[in-house]
Amino acid sequence: AGAYSNGSAIECTLCGRGQYSVSGASVCVACSAGFIAADSGSSSCTACSAGKYVSTSGSSNCTLCATAKYQGSTGQAECEFCDKGKHASSIGLSSCSSCAAGAYNNHT
């Protein structure tokens, strides 16, 4: 697992970063958006954790959500803006905070 052979090779070739394979594979498969393979030779892809995302397939690292956005779930391809009345004041947040009394946010 994590390597492939096209049938004419003496040895199997490791899958590159952002790809994986199962045992007996003849090709590597790119990880789907929201998932990564950080190292070469991976046998599976790992979901980006909450507060992170990856929008393209075949990626090897996740990106932190920008300020004003969050992602509460794992394995996601994008981050979301906070609802009205809430905010995300730093990067990589998995939830939004409510605006304090005397303040507001009407953007979505």
C-alpha cells in the first residue's frame, strides 16, 4: 500500500505527496478536495481538521481558514463566513464568536 507497479517494473514506485494507493495497485489516486496525503507512500488520505480546508484534489497540506471565516467540520473544501451577529477574529477557527453587547456584524 502506498506504492504502485504498472506491471513492467522490478520494484513498486511510491505514490507522491497528495496521492495514495491500496495494496496491489497499478496507479496512485489523488486525494479528494478536503483531504491530504502529507507524505509520499501513503495508503490513505487524511481529512483536513476543523478550522482548515483544501480546495483542490491531490494536495499535501491543508490551509487555515482566513479571518472572518471558519470551518466547523473535517474534510472540507472551503471555509464559511460567520453568520450575522458573529465574528471570527483570527485564522484557523472552527467556530465563530458572538458579538459583544454594544457591537454588531451584519455581514454574511
